[in-house]
Amino acid sequence: MIILCALAGPAPARRPAAGLPGPVVPDGLGINIHFVEPQERDLDMIAAAGFRFIRMDFIWEQVEPEPGKFDFAGYDRLVTALAARKIRPLFILDYGHPLLSQGVAPATAEARQAFARFGAAAAKQFAGRGVVWEIWNEPNIGFWKPEPNVDNYMALVKALVPAMRKADPECLIVAPATSGFAWEFTETCFREGLLGLVDAITVHPYRGEPPETASADYARLRDLVRKYAPRGQKNIPLLSGEWGYSVTRVPAERQGQYLARQFLTNLMNGVNLSIWYDWHDDGQDPKEGEHNFGTVTYDYQPKPAYRAAQTLIAELSGYRFRQRLDLGSPEDYALVFNKGRARKVVCWTTGEAHAVTLPQIRGAAVTAMTGEKSEVREPVRLELTGSPQYLTPKGPAPLLR
């Protein structure tokens, strides 16, 4: 028997901060890149897959090569090229400056003020162009040099955010972009006032387990938000700012499964921005993990992950998550998406492959994870595997109304 079940994950919806993506696919689906000057082949393939965000470092010493002199030309060209393809940037304000912070993360009042001037100049330069600004990359690990320091991180946030909002009152600022959920670091940030300063909370939910295991972590993070958020701001949005799987650790087919399931799990949990790491393999060493996170190979051959993203976006474009159907096992997933009166059901399992019957769907067109098409007739009997399948019901489907 199939019944509807409520989700424990998402908090009650609140109106998103102006400019943050909502729950409609693919508004908040994005990918990480590693270039500033527009690479036409890369951007065309990213757009062809349907991604609507890129994430990229906005590096202090590159933008301000001399103190007080800012050069935004390369980033200007990138933002223009992205806008032509209806893609928005999430830029990461990050890393030390050899002249202004001795090459390490800002740790003095003078260095923090210099970084704040840099952030304010960036906010002013790109005002009104759809940028989301993230404060640092994974400050809880080695990217904050010489070593992570949550108090110094929050001191920087408190200097930076007011300066950016003065330069552009409408700018969108997110943080703390931790590697993993980093509970102690994150709670300290919340206790020191982060939730009253930013528009959303970003986390990088990396894990060796399947994507669905992040649901419990999102629930715990929401509890922390509710505990520390200022009155009236208890439902601050959560964003998945970076997360991927290298094919040195999972086979290419499973990487594709995990990409689709990561996006779907995030949507199911009310996490409307999901950045997959990475767009393109960074090298050719098959044993080097960092070289093998891409959705395409080093020579731009699409992996199953690219096809999985392309299929998900094509199948669910304009749809939003509505509910999960209970198939009788916590390992089995059937997510209902709607677009007006239209419905889609996305099915997979985290367990062993097996068949299930969906008796109240009277036939359906089925699209496999990488785009292959088929049909099933009433009663709908489907072989669930780790690869999501997209069902478009044919005729009335009373359960899905």
C-alpha cells in the first residue's frame, strides 16, 4: 500500500531572502568551476546541462593586486558570459593577501578592515547582477591559514558584512561554508551572532555515505538555527554550497546516481541551492581524488554524472518538490513533484534492487537516470535501483492530486 508521509527535515517555509533561489527546478542547481576568464566550451556545456549557478573563488590578491587598487575585469567578463546563459554566480570571498594580511587569513583589525574594503568594493561593483557572496571557503579546515580559528573568522564576518551592506544594501551574503557540518565550529558562529548577519547558512555536506544520509544532519542544523536565530528569523535558509564524490572512491555510474540523489535529497529537505563539486576533472591521474570529481573528464567527455544532471533538469524543469510517498521501506524513495496540475514521481532505492508496484498510477512514461525512455502500463510495476527514474503518469493519478 502506498501512503503519503510527512517529512521531518524541512522547517516551515518562510519567504526566501530576496534573490535566493526558490524550490523550483533548476533555479538552485549549480556546479563548481575553476576559471575566471570565460571558457566558452565549458560554459556552453554547463548551460546545455541546465545548471543555473556556478560557484567560483573571488580571490583577494587577484582582485586587489596593489592596496586600494581593484581589478574586476576578469570577473566582469565572467559574470557577463554567465548572464548570457541565464546562469548566476556564487562567488567566494577568500584567502590571504601577501601585502595586506601577510599571506594568511586576516587576524588583525587592520587586515580585517582591508578585507572588508575589498568585499565592499566587490559588492558595489556587482550590485544588481545576481551574485551570491560566500564568506571564505571551509574556514574550519586548512583553507583558513595558518590554522582554523573560529573567533578570528567571526571577527572577519563582523567587519565584512556591514561594509558590504553599506556598499550594496541588497547584496546576498551567505556563510560559514564549513567542510562537513562541523558542529562545534558552526555552533560557535551561531552563538557569536552569525545568524543575524547573513541571508543563509551554507554547508558542504561531504561524506563517504550516500547523499540521503544528510537528511538527519540538515534536521540537526535546523535545530541549531532555531536555537540561536534572532526572533522572527528562525527559518533562515540552508544551502548546500559544495558537495561531490570522486570516481576514485565510487564508480562513475554511482557518481551519477549520487549527483541526482544529492540534488533530490536537498530539495526534499528544503535545501534549494545545491552546488555539485566539480564541473570538470582537474587532472588525468586516475588515482588522485581531486582530479576525478568532475561531471566531464579532463578531455570533456561526459560522465554519467553529466547525463544524470541533464536528465534530472530536463525532466523536472519548472517542477517543485511536493511530498514523499511511503513505499513500505525507509530505503525506497518516491518523490512527487508538481508543476501546476502536472505531476512527476522520481523513484530509487538505497538498498538492493527490487520491484515495487505503484497501483494508483495508471501507466506512466519512464525516463531512466541518463535519459533512456520507456513506458509501463497499469498496474505500474517498477524495478527500483540506485539510479533515479522519472515517471510521468498517464491519465488520472488520484493519489498524486
